[in-house]
Amino acid sequence: MTQKPDLAGFDALLRARHSCRGFLPDQLTHEMIGSIVQAAQRVPSWCNAQPWHLTITSGAETDRLRDFLFQAASEEKHNADVDFPEEYRGVYKDRRSEVGWQLYEQMGVVKGDRQGSAREMMKNFRFFDAPHVAVITSDRALGPYGVLDVGGFVTAFCLAAEAAGVASIPQAAPAGFSGQLRRFFNIPQERIVVCCVSFGLRDENHPSNQFRSNRAKLDEIVDWRG
Ligand SMILES: Cc1cc2nc3c(=O)[nH]c(=O)nc-3n(C[C@H](O)[C@H](O)[C@H](O)COP(=O)(O)O)c2cc1C
């Protein structure tokens, strides 16, 4: 029998999820990963196009990918299929800075420690040692709404994963090297690399997993009319 969903249960799931940056090496089965993907597929998309496509790595293939991308990010030029933000300004700059310092504090990176912050940033390209990576693409012709649909899918994937006891982190940083990912996986030109999601079992003791990001107050994000 299907349980009737309620907001309290959903809220508990939303609060349990966070971006995980420290994983255990344990591999998940294709069956387990498939059940997460299938749950996430229930999100809405414009015209039900479901533009997401995932290339999912496991085992030695994840290690081959992290070695390749770390090297590419160290030596090659940034070339994202989806434009990165031009600027974080105002509250967006403040929020970005706040969460960045929350992470750095846990990792022992102090203000002015450029080497330390670069070291933390470069962990993106090793996928924070996650055992699995999903590289998620959209159809180029669907444009920004295809990317929007993929965004909804990514959120649902992370929530479905959490509900299955699997930790995850969406990552735009690796998509900064879309061309290299395209080459590595032979992704056709008509598809754009939107982002990656690294996932696996959470290392509860990893310092990067010891903080939780904050959220804006309701009145900062809603204008009530009427
Ligand atoms: C589209 C998207 C891209 C992201 N890219 C990165 C990334 O490249 N590296 C990273 O460490 N975190 C990345 N994150 C994770 C965010 O930093 C994180 O979601 C945010 O700080 C809120 O924290 P929480 O996920 O723990 O609630 C990304 C999240 C989203 C939704």
C-alpha cells in the first residue's frame, strides 16, 4: 500500500539532505542507483520532454574519470556548455561567501590561505572521492528550459538518494570542462553537459560534512500581494 505523503515527512527529507563532500568507498549496485533515478524521473518537465540523460560511473571508471578531469582542470581552459554566473552580487555574494567560509572553517582554511582554498576547490575535480558520478546532459535545442528541467531532476535525484540512505552533491565545477567530459564519454555535440552529481555513502566523520548551510527568511524571498 502506498503511504499518503505529507509535508512534515517531505520537510524531514529536505532537512536531512545536504551536499556531501566526504564519501566512503563502498560501491552501490546498479539496482539501487536505478531505483533513485526512477524515483527522480517523476519530476515535471516542459511538455514532459524529460530532457535529462545520465552517464553514471562506478568502480575503476570513476577513478579513471577523476584522474582525467583533475589533470584537465589543472592544465586546460575552462569551457562550459552552460554559461557560469557572470557575477555574484548583493545577497548572492553574501550567501556564497557565508557557505564558503562554513566549509573552509571545517577544513582548516583561514582567510588569505590561497593554497588551502585552491586545494579545496580542486577536490571538485576528484569528485570528493565519491564512488559514483552522474554526468547529466540536456538536449542543446531545448535551451534554458531544458537546463531548468534538468535542474528539477537533479534536486529530485539528491532527495531520492537521501531517502535511500545515499549522500550526494550536485556539482557545476566539473561542467566547466564540458568539452573534456564530452571527449571522455563521447557525448554527441547536440547534447550539453549541465552538471554532475557525485554520490555514495556519506562519511559521517569527514570534517566537510560537519556543517549545514543556512536559508534566507521567507520575507526575503516572497513579496506577498493581497
Ligand atoms: C546547480 C548546482 C551546482 C553546484 N555546484 C557545486 C560545485 O561545483 N561544488 C560544490 O562544492 N558544491 C556545489 N553545489 C552545492 C552547493 O554549494 C550547495 O547546494 C549549497 O551550498 C547549499 O548547501 P546544501 O546543498 O548542503 O544544502 C552546487 C549545487 C547546485 C544546485
